[in-house]
Amino acid sequence: MGANNSPEPTVRYQTWQEASEAVQELVIESPVEYKERRKENSRLPMRPKIYYKDYPGDETFFGCEQDQELTPVKKTKKTKKA
């Protein structure tokens, strides 16, 4: 506690890489899960996308980059036969 009996301010991770490593150690895999669990580590910022100006994107931050390209799902149209 500080001199005024107030809690010391929390020091956040200085880089998104440090925060990402902590997130991956907690096995947090999505923004929704991050929102629910980020308080498990007080050094994680509330909104990493805003806090880190060079935020790399969710796939990189959460460590779930795809090894293969995703194939888009094609919608099929049913046509009436005359």
C-alpha cells in the first residue's frame, strides 16, 4: 500500500509480446475469454487492442495463427426448373 493507504498502481506489460505470452500461459484463446479471465493477471490491460498501438491482431496475440488457409464456404442457390 502507498503512503495514503491506497493500493499501489498496477504496472501493465510494456509490450503486446509480453502480454501475449502471459495470455498464452493462461490458455486464453479468444477476446471473449480474455474479457472474462483477464483479471487472473492484474498486469493485463482491459483493452489490449487499444492499449498497444502496434497490436498485431487476435490470431497472433492469442497464439492461434492458422497453419492452413481457410477455405470460404460457398452458398448454393436453389433454382426453380421451368
